Amino acid sequence: MIRINCPFCGERDHSEFAYGGDASVQYPALDAPAEEWHEAVFLRQNIRGKQAETWHHVSGCRMWLVVERDTLTHEIHSVRAAHDGYRRALDGSTETAAESGQ
Ligand SMILES: [Zn+2]
């Protein structure tokens, strides 16, 4: 059983969440060639070990999260809000992503 510590709701069973996919994918510009979109949408690595994933708290706060999970052991290393604005609000920071260089 996987337990995910939602930063908004607290620790919940993974059955409350929907898996959203690899969080490390960088999507191309809207006018990028079809090959780049094909690679971004359909081609994935099958990582053995720690991987960043997006999860949607469907039966809770309905927020998107980035969960760093070990695909071998299912151990969860970190959970954070996927959207910069919510992440900054939780951290109490007023610094924007551009200001921090991220
Ligand atoms: Zn939640």
C-alpha cells in the first residue's frame, strides 16, 4: 500500500489519487515539429529507482502533486504541489520562479 502525504490534506491512501505520468517530461512549443511532440507524449523511460511523477488528488483537494517515488520499493521521498504558485504559498515564499532562477 502506498501512502501519499498530500501537502494540502495530509497523509492519504494512494487509492484517493490518480497517477498522472512522468513529471520530468518537458513539452515542446506548440508549433514544434510532430516528432518532438511524439517523443514528449508517447516515449517514456522505464526507470528502475527514484522517479518524479505527477499525481492528482482526485478524491481529496483535487490538486496536482509531484511525487518523488522509488519504482522498485514504492518508497516516497518527497511530495510537493505541482504548480509554482501553490508551492510558494505552502512555503510562505513570495519569490517567483523567475526570481529564483527556476
Ligand atoms: Zn490533497
